[in-house]
Amino acid sequence: MKQAKMLIDKAFKVSEADERIYGSFIEHLGRAVYDGIYQPGNPLSDEDGFRQDVIDMVKELGVPIVRYPGGNFVSSFVWEDSVGPVEERPKRLELAWRSLETNAFGMNEFARWVRKADASMMMAINLGTRGIADACNLLEYCNHPGGTKYSDMRISHGVKEPHGVKVWCLGNEMDGPWQLGRKTMEEYGRLAEETAKAMKIIDPSIELVSCGSSNINMPTFPQWEATTLEHTYEYVDFVSMHNYYGNPSNDTADFLAAADDMDLFIKSVIATCDFVKAKKRSKKTLNLSFDEWNVWFHSNEADNDLMKNHPWQVAPPLLEDIYTFEDALVVGTLMITLLRHADRIKMACLAQLVNVIAPIMTQIGGGKAWKQTIYYPFLLTSRYGRGTVLAPVAESPVHDTCTHEDVTDLLGTAVWNQEKEELTIFAVNRNVDEDLKLETDVRSLEGYTLVEHVVLENQDMKAANSAEKETVAPCNTDRSSLSDGIITSILGKASWNMIRLKKA
């Protein structure tokens, strides 16, 4: 059996993990809103038409912040259409996803929903087809207490107290040729700078996210970040990152190396931000918001057909990837990678939350909600990955794949919750053929005892869950033991593992 080692020392601190790295995303896309979180008339919905079973699952995930209303949708979003009496709201052609938007669910409904889900709003503004004035008007509507045109408009809509939205995204994927109102680097940089300055005059307490590259493969990456941040660096708090991962070539071993691509992307953006910091002689360190990430590839062909040949439907079933066990493994590795960069990544959003490339699904026609395979690594990492991220010193066998070299069999991290006196180790064996014996030195944490070893594994890499049957779910195992400060664990081939310790 192959062997790996890790040394975990409480002195090797990366950073406190910001709880907002466990954020998610609701876009007016497909069945995310209608049929997903909002379904009036369903016996499973509450008095506001919100699916209570979905709210319960979201609360179980511990999602602290939810990005809204897009995504590509936001670049044609007219926010005024989404507020006021529902019967007076206009229907609109939604150009990003070629759907029909009824506006039956809008800004104030989302604010009410997000409170019920014990989360807060990350609001995206339209810098595609709109601009500075519209952004300021929306901020005034959401955050100003009263006595002005747009705050009084909110009050007239039955919302007396301000929403107090803290985080605002300055547009979405503005480098993308698919984006309505796409901008050049200079155009976006100037627009975002002036919008940021104006918004912070209205509410200096808000946090702003400058739009980064749509993904690492964009031809302008990382020059887009370097150029746009020349304008926005001193006015924003984050730069955004987006990237999705897939396995269209059906190569599981290569797919499990996706976290290495995410790691490279993060390091490249950090380097670019720090270059701009040095160039500006700034004392400010810019943090990252990885506010779109997930596995996405299963539904691409069906989505293209639906949008091309059957457009202008209300809430069509778009981006409804049904996730497999190997997808859950990859999501687990991506979450480990986000934690390993907790010193700079302070927000992240699993895209998305319900029905659309999502951990939670609802049956079409009003049936029950159910949990996809990716629900579980997100759930357990969110629940136990709160505290100080420690940097393990690791030795691991390596292997090559068709597009990656020196992929470590072991990918792991550790989170120390000092208040609860708990240590949680997250570890994935990325070798699809062989088990791995892992020895972890935790002697710096005296008096800690082993609580549990939870594993997510399946012999069928393509195993998936459904509303009728849950094939992939975590279970407890006895494959770890602790003696004299050394944990000895067996990590099964292609498995996600969580090993928890607590001070006696």
C-alpha cells in the first residue's frame, strides 16, 4: 500500500476561515427561483410561497451569504421591474438565457427569503446595459433608511427597514463575449471605478467586488485583472474569480486533478493583485471572492438545444446537471483548495444552490426536494471547516494524468476550532487505483482524542442520487486510530475523508 505523511502543527496558521467562503448563488436562471426556492400553492411552501423543505436544506448547509440575481442575468436586469405590487410588474424577455421573466419574484422577495434561510445578500448590479445612476438608485432603495426618492419607494412597497446589503458585485463577467454590454478592460475599469466611488459616498460601509476574468482560459487573463485593478484597486475590497470544472472526456483520474487548476488560478490572481499593489505603492492588500465555482458540463448539450429551439419559456429546466460520485469528490477537493488559500479568499459562492448546477434539486411539478451527491462534501466542510486553517506539511506519492503532472495522491488540509477545541482534517485520495495509508502527526495538539472518521466513497464513479434513491452519502468508518499523537488512517482509493479530533 502506498504511504503518505502529514504534519499538522497549531503554529502553522494560514488564516481564520471567513464563513463567507461557504456562500452560494441564486440566479434568475432555469428553475432556480421558480420551482426552486419559490413555488406558491405547493403544500411544501410557506405563506410567502417559499419552499420550506428547500429552506431547511439551505440552513443545514450553513450558507451565510447568497449572490443574487446573477450571473449573466444581471446584465439585462431592470431592478425597478422586480419591486412594487406584483400584479403591476412587467414580463420581460430575458436575453442571457432566452427565457421569459415574469418578475413575480423580485428584490424584496429575495431579501425576505434570504433572512428565512439565515443568510445575507450579495447583490450584483447591472454594469452591462445600465450604469452608475442605476447602481446608486438601487443602493439607495436597499440601504438608505428613508426620506429620499428610492428609500421612500421601498417603504411604499411595504418594506420599512432597509435591507442593509453589505456586499455588492460591480457587474458580472464583463470580459465575456456572451455578456450583454461586454466591456474592454479600460471601459470596465473606468466604469467600475466611478461606480464604486459613487456607491461608497451613499454608504461607506459596503464592500465592493471588482469583476475579474470569467475564467482562467480567457485570452485576456490575467491582463484583465492587471488593467481593471489599475482603476478599481483603492475603491474595492475584492476581485472576483469564476471557474467551472468538468469531465467531458470521461477521464476520472484527470478530472480529480481539477483542484490543481484551481490552485494555479488562485495563485495567479493573487500575484496579479500584488503586482498592482506594488505598482501603486499601496498599503492595501486586496482579497479574492471566488463567487462562481462548481462542476458544470453534464447538461451543456440539452441547454443549447432548449435555448436555441425552445426559447422564451418561464423557468425552463436549464443547467440541471445530475451529479455523480466523482463530481462530489472533485467538489471536495475544490473546497480543500479554497480553505488552503483562506488568507486571501474571503468569499466564495458554490454556483448555484437549487436546481441549476446545484446541490439541492426539486422535482418538476411540485414534488419533493432531494440532495445531490455534491451536497455532502459541501455540508460537512461548511459545518466543520470553521476556525483557523492550518498548513499541513505533507509527503505524498504522485502520479501523472493525461493533462497534469505530479498530481499528489493526497490532497488535504486541517481546520482548528480553538473555541470548541476541535481539529478537523479533510483529505482526498485522488488515486483511482490504490488505497493510501496516511500517518498524520498531531502531537502539537496535546490531549486531543479521535472522534470520528467519515468517508464518502463508492465503487461506481458514476453513481448518482435521485428523488427516489440516495446512492451516495457519507458514512462513518473505523479506518483511523490515534496513538501517541500519530493518527494512522486508510484512505480508500478515490475517496473523500473527514477525520475529527476533540480535546478530551
